[in-house]
Amino acid sequence: MNEVMTDTLLTEYEAIVADLGMHTTDEHIVHAMIERADWTQEGATAVVMLSRKYGIFMLRNALALANATKIQDGYAGF
């Protein structure tokens, strides 16, 4: 995944969360991802859960490893 793509995703999700406000719920984030980022209910819920469960440190390392090993969609098939 190149830097431009990750920067675009960061900007997109920062805008979604900013529009929802600081005290939003996971359900509101999931709904916004479905409406604005073309996620399914299942996919958006999984992404929110992963972010809550693992956080930035673990997920940035997982992203780097997935990129290095060319894992695009993984076993879950999202």
C-alpha cells in the first residue's frame, strides 16, 4: 500500500469522525462508513472492532506485514 493511498484513507476517516463529533458511538461510525465509504455492515463493524481491540501500534505493524507479503484481502475476504 503506497503512502498516497494511506494518506487518502487517513483523511477520509478523520473527516468521518470529525463530522460525527468526539462523543460518537461505534454504531454511528459504522453507519457513517456504510453511507460514506461504501462498507457493508459486516465490514464496517469488523474495522471498528479491530481498531478498538488492537489500536494504532498493532495495526500499523499488521499493515506493514500485509503489504510486504502482498496479502490484499486476507482470509476474512473483505
